[in-house]
Amino acid sequence: SAVISQKPSRDICQRGTSLTIQCQVDSQVTMMFWYRQQPGQSLTLIATANQGSEATYESGFVIDKFPISRPNLTFSTLTVSNMSPEDSSIYLCSARQYTNEKLFFGSGTQLSVL
Amino acid sequence: QKEVEQNSGPLSVPEGAIASLNCTYSDRGSQSFFWYRQYSGKSPELIMSIYSNGDKEDGRFTAQLNKASQYVSLLIRDSQPSDSATYLCAAFNAGNMLTFGGGTRLMVKP
């Protein structure tokens, strides 16, 4: 299975600021994704991180709020911009391997916005 | 209607019993299905994948798939308190995106 390193693991941020979350995979993967998981809820897909081009966002998520980069096959960042308390959540990076369709997750970033 | 449905639970079983977790999906084109286990405060961990009708066993876990009924299940034999977690069912949809159910919380009582 792919090993996915995600950082920071947690952060407490002030309203109106931005936080960038980094995700590094130890092997080449086909696709990378960013999910959000609010307390007591299941996973919601934010976007697919595309290498060298703009991310593909799901309904309800926009690039200005959640800019995503993927400069190469194994690295991606998600920025949560102009944060509000409603952005308090766990943000998860995930990746799908070339060899199969299995999706693996990073350890997550627990974000609290005051 | 949600694409992948699960009973939120909690499902409570005594230690040593069989825990049965169920999931239904709406997209008939889905071909691949996965079960994830998520401990509180942790990220989801892949425990089973299944692609064909029937049963697939891995240790104490058995995944079952019935495409005609659009039904996936996970059986955990000899349940242990360490199995207490939320179990997420996931299916690839027609757009080749993985869709997650809401999860079932399992509690195994000593």
C-alpha cells in the first residue's frame, strides 16, 4: 500500500487567515484527492488534484476557497483560504495506486478555526 | 437519495460474536467496492475490497457482494473490542469516483 504523509497533523487558526496542507506519497500514484470530514460525518470529496493543471472541484467547493496544487505525481497541497469557524474539520489527502483501484489516506489534518 | 447507504448504528455485539455490517448502492454500473475502518480521531484504513459477486475472506473478515441486489456486506467473526470503530462502505460510481456511505459505528462489548 502507498504511504501518505500529511502535514500539519493539526492546527488552530484565526478567522480570516489561510492554511496550506501538504501531502506526500511514497510511490507514483494515478490520482490524488482531497476530502473533508466534519465531526460525526462521512467523507466529502473536495476535489481531484490533477498533475500540472487545475484541480477538478466537486459541487459546493470552489478554487478561490480551496486552491489545490499538484506539481508532480507524488505531491499535492490544499489551501483553506479566508477561514471561518465553519471550516473547522478534518482534511484528508488520499491517493489511488497505479496497480489497482485501491484508495489510501493520509493521517489527516485536524483544523480548528477560532 | 444517497449513492451509498449504510445504517449509522451503533451496532452493538458481544465479544466473540459475528458482526454484520450492510451497505446498499444505487449505481448499477459500480464494479468495485471497499470497506474502510476508521477509529475515532484517525483516518480511514482500507480493510477489504471486492469486485465479484460472492464472498471474499481475509482472516476474520468476509466481504459479500450481490450486484443484482446492489448490496455489499462485511462480516467480522470473533469480534473483539479492538474492532470497535466506524466502518465505511465505498463504491466506484459511473464517473470513476469513489463514493462513501455515511458509516456504521460498531461497538464490541467485552
